Amino acid sequence: MKIIISPAKSLDFETKANTEEFTQPRFLEYSEKLNKKLKTLSKKKLSELMKISDDLGALNYERNQNWNPLFTIENAKQAVYSFTGEVFRGLDVTSLESEKIAVLNDKLRILSGLYGILRPLDLIQPYRLEMGTRLKVGRADNLYKFWGDLLANSLNDEMEEGELLINLASSEYFKAVPKKTLNTNMITPVFKDLKNGQYKTIMTYAKKARGLMVRYIIDNNVETLDELKGFNVEGYAFSEPMSSENELVFTR
């Protein structure tokens, strides 16, 4: 089983990771091409391109200028310990048993606008580049075209025939992994909360639930669809009537 999730905009490079183990991103040569382009953009251009404040534009200008692909444990940090959004709060990697870190590194993949696809222990440096950014690089006029089939093919190469791919990424990021290129059985869990008499996807809750499901899979050594349906964290339960073959709905 492999799991894909989105990254987070919020980062923590101050707190030390509670492991010295690390790996290197697989697509750094592509990241270098993107960074080379980003380095040509002024603070104002970055703010306009990414639709962010002037202060964030200035911060990311400095990040782009300082980015150096010679990653070490001194100038970079493991990806899963660097992102701090709701998905990663749900995952709560800092409380994961040390013997489970290798399992997490094997199963989880984090999609990224700058890095393409990351293993949890891949080193990264601070950045901001959402997958939906319309950054023109060479002949590609956005990041979806820049990455093309590369990320889907990377997953295909890693996965055995019949192995499940659990899609816990946002639609923005999953578009970078074309379904037509995938050779695997993909399952997309959906999380809904009862509000005003109707079950609805409330994004803040859904993001955290994605992280909770990653943690559930790792903690319980989940490998099958039936085991996945057993997800019951923080009041969620599988809904057979609301689910379909490739979409599992969990409600609370």
C-alpha cells in the first residue's frame, strides 16, 4: 500500500526532527530548474504570481535566493517534520514510535510543487510553490505540464501489481498525478461531518482526517481495503451506502 498526501504552506524549520535518518529527494534536478526560474522573479512578481502578501513575497524571494540543492542535515530538514498544516497535525509524526518511521517512509508520498514527490525522510529547504501556480518554465506554462507523467510513473515504478494507492491528496495536487498514467487500483477516502441535518465535507476537518488516516494505516499495519474501512478515529465510521468502488466515505 502507498499513500499520497499534499504538502502544507506552513513550515517549521526551527524545531529539530526527532530522527537523524534522512534521504534525498528523487527529482532534485527538476527542482533546480524550477528554482532557477523562481530566482529570476522579483518580490513583487512572486506576490502577484502566488497571490500572497508583500511580506510573504519578500520571505519567499529570500528563500528562493538561498535555496541550494546540496542538502545536508545542517541546512535542510526531513519533509514530514517540516510541514505543519492540518494533515500533518492529524499524522502527528513526533509521537510515532521510532520503529514505525521506516514503515512511514516506505508507504507515504508527499506531492510537492517544487520537489515533485517526496518520501517523509527526504530533506527539503524552505519554499512555497503550490502545484496550481501558473509558473512558466521552458515549454511548460504551468506545473502540471512541467511534471507531466513523471510523478505517476514514479508511483508506478514503486508499486507492485494489485497494490493499493490511497489518495489522500487535495484535488489541486492529485491533478499532477494523471489517472490515465497510473497502473494501480486507486482508492480515494472522503470525510464528511453532519451539519444542519446533512453530511458535508468541512475542509479543515477533512484535512486533519486525512492525516489521521495516514496514522491509522501506519499504526495498524493496514494493507487491505477491508482493513482500511475499519478506520474509526475521532468518531469517524465507514458508510457503505454513501461509498462507491473507488471512493470510501467516512462520516461522523
